[in-house]
Amino acid sequence: MLIAQAAILISSIIVEVNIALMINLYSELKFSCGKFATIADGSVLVETGSTAVLVTAVMSRHLTPFAGFVPLRVDYREKASATGKIPVNFFKRELGPSEREILASRSIDRSIRSSFQRGMAQEVQIVCSLMSADAERDTIVPAINGASAALTISSIPWNGPIGAVRVGYINDEVIINPTRVELYQSKLDLIVVASAQGLVMLEGTASELPDNRVLNAIKHGFEEAQNVAKAVKEFGLQYGKNKMTINFYTLDQNIKEEAYNLIGDQINNVMLDFSHKKLSRDRAARKIVEDHYQKLQEMFPNAESFQLSDSFSSVTKRILAQNVMNKSIRCDGRTLDDLRPIDAEVNLFPALHGSSLFKRGESQVFTTAALGSKLSLQRFDITTAILGGERHRSFILHYEFPPYANNDIGRVMENSRREIGHGTLAKNALRSVIHNDFPFTVRLTAQVLMSNGSTSMASACGGSLALMDAGVPITRHIAGVAMGLMTQHDDNGSKFDYKILTDIAGIEDYFGEMDFKIAGSTEGITALQADFKVTGVSVDLIEEAIKKSAVARGKVLDIMYGVVDKPRSDVKSSAPVF
């Protein structure tokens, strides 16, 4: 049921608009604009129950250099005052972003990024501020919907709207936007984001829920998310501003075609030379571009440098897609459903409580397990404890990505947003198989030694092996696989044919259209995360990807059980004794 109400206060030149969307009997979203932060390009207050999130959208009026990606910044911040508390730190104020805030920012970013036109030349910032929170309602899904609404009514060019819902699974029933109490009982905690064209983003955890039930939840969530997107669209049509006319970094099709004519055959030869590894393939392709850059520049003397470099990059993307779509051949010689070679071992250093080395293709992760007393619990600040429902944590996983893993140099410093996100995904994949009554605090450290795609899933695999090596009584092994997508659009670009790739390498992630990570056991799924670059991803495509991933996951699990098939009967002598 959709309810819209508008009131205009002429004296203060404020327009207040309320739009309420009844998603189910227990969940209501209300959007309002015109009262808060009206100087921003777009500003919307989203309310559900007593929870309120203010979301603003602002676009810089200055051009940013071409970077090959949308210059988008998302910041989600929670105030202790929103929960009626005072921060417990010495300064009695909010400090840097918490892990929960960083993860929420990433979720919002991944939900809206693909709806911006490629080549955006001006930076956009989304700020989500928690104004009020109750003990029942989620805050992150309203923030995602608020970002969609703020962009939709703003003057910022954007190809939305999108809608988001949280999906639970209780007593064999799908629950849309469950309360926090219901989430404790749920076997699934899944965020589904969708547009009118299809799925946009998936992110969730599960308690070894069978694949078909996860798919059923995605289908229900998809329908409800589209209802939210429709409401936001109506909100924008009634109260939105005119969109600004701005410049985009666009590629000249003539330059792209000439670049393809110049190096297409040579790039194809490199991509079909299966003796290449990651670095040698990249260097060979880079050498071809360097040898022909000046010639293309002479052909188009007025072209900007980004048009030349991006045109050459488009050749590699085109060649990879053609080989997959027309020949079902990948650049490392695998068929569409093949896994990369896997090596795994445990107990590398006897002094450690537990350790593993997991290598898949050219992605390699060294994982250690350390056991401590309950005094080593990770404890959270009061705001995170109230909003996240977790006062302390006895299972911790930290993911580290040093620069040498990519043959780069750089600063080795505190974890980036990406590292926090990847570590959380791996942790969520493993969490459901660890017994709550295990008397130790467990910390896994997943250190990426080599990176060529899907290191978060390698961290889940390595973490499972290290836990068994440490004698942590996990019920089953957990394995993860990343699924990819190559597409071929029709003449008008409205529809596309596709082929799904199993266990994608880094180049297939970079030039492909999907990164769908799925982890689980022989019993079902424990974690999933999906991002799409292409619009119009259907539930049928997701169903196909999940089925293929289940087969691949089974193969990885067979290898892992061949290395260690059950936890040690007791912890090592190096472990603490209580």
C-alpha cells in the first residue's frame, strides 16, 4: 500500500513530503524531504518504527581526473545519542568509523555504484547519519533505501532507483525485514537490492541453509525490493529536482575500433597462450599497448590520453568476452566450469596452535589459528553492541593483503575498507560451524601471499583447515568459490546473452560483469556476496550460478577433506590450558 502526503509551508519555503510504503504487516518505510539538510543536492529522511536515518547526496562542481571508475564516496555514521547513550571512550565522543560503520558503507556503495553512468566526471558523496534508533529495527537497509531516494530526488544524474530489503528464514518461512529479535531465530540474514531491471546486489549469511531455500529467499526478496524501488521512483517523479547536465568521460567508438584493429589479433594470441601466468600475461599485453600507443595517438591527435588508454583496455575486455561466448575458452585454458589447481596443507609450523596454506591457481593464503581465554574476547563499544546485537565476539578473523601479494610496493599499514570487508565475508562463512560452547577465544589471521582472484574465498577455505588443525571442534569443512559472468549484448544493448564462469581469476573479475562469492558446507550455504556491473541480472541467472557453485564447492571440499577430515582430538600442547 502506497500513501503519499505533501504539505507546503510558504513562510519558511520548506516542502515536507511523506511517502509510506507498507512492505508487510510489521514493516513500514517512510520517506520525507524538505525539512533536513535542504542545501544538499538531495536529502531524505527514512524512518521505520522509531529508527530514522538522514541521507544526503552531494556532487562536486569540479571535474576529477579520469580514473576508470565512478568517483563515489559513501560514509555511514552512527551516533551514540541515537541510542540514548554517551560514548564510553575518554573523549566522550564518536571517534573514527567502527567496523560496523565501514561494512555498512561498503554495502551502500555496492548497492548504488552500478547505477551511475560510467565516465562520471564529478565526485559524488553519500553521507548516511543515524538520527534515532530503536531496539527493533534495522538501520542499514533504510540507509540503502535512503541513498536511493536522495539520489533520485536530487539534481545528480543517476540511473536508479533501487530498493533494498533484509530477508530472514524462520520455521521454513521467508520473513521480509525481520526485527532484531527475529534475526536471532533466523537461519538466514540476507540483504537483497534490486532495480526495475533486475538484481543489483546480494549480501548475507546463513546457517548451512540448503541452496534451494536460499534461492527461494532471494526470489521473495527480489519482489519486495522491486516494490521499494517503485515507491522511490514515484517519490522522485513527484518531488524530484531536474537533473543537471554534466560532462562524462566517453570513449569515441572510432578510437575503440582502431585500437581493436591495431592490437586485437596480438592480444588474442596472448589470451590464448595458456603458458602465461598472471604477471607474464599482464606484461605481454602491456608491451603490445606500449608498442602501438604512439601510432593510435598519431591517428587521433586531438584525443585525450584516457580515450587512448581506455580504448586499448576495451580490446582486452572484448577479446576475453568473445573467447568465452563463442568458444567457451578462458585465458588460462580452462573450460567454463573448471576449477584452478588447488594445493592445501596444514600444521606448517608446530609452534602455532593451528595453521594452513591454501593455494588455488595463483591465489595463496596462509592462515593461522590462535587460541586464548575468554579474557581475549573482542568487546564492542556500546553503540555497536546495541545496534549490532553483539556485545562481544569469541571468534575473530582478520584478513591481511600486503602489497607484495600483487607484486606491488606500498605502505603496510592498518586494514583498508576492502580488507575489513573481505575478512568479514570469510568470518561469516565459518561462523555457523563453530560451537558456541567452545571454551576458547579463537582468532584466525588470513594473510594473502599471492593474489589472482577470490582471496576472500581462499581465506574461508584456509580458515576451515586451520581450525581443524587447531583442534577447534567445527562440525564440517567450509569452502568458497567465486562465480563470474561474461556477456554479449544485442544490437540495441537492452538484452544480453551470457555465460557463467566458475572460480574466476583476477582478470575475469576485472573485465567480467559479476563477482558472486558463495561459501558453504556439504549441507548448505553459510555466506554469499554478489556484485554486478551489468543491469538486468535475473533470478534465473542467479539460480544457475548457485547450482554451478554447489558442484564446484563439492570438489573443493573433497580436496580439503583429503588434507584433514576432522578436527584434532585435542588442542596442541602449545595451546593455553585453562
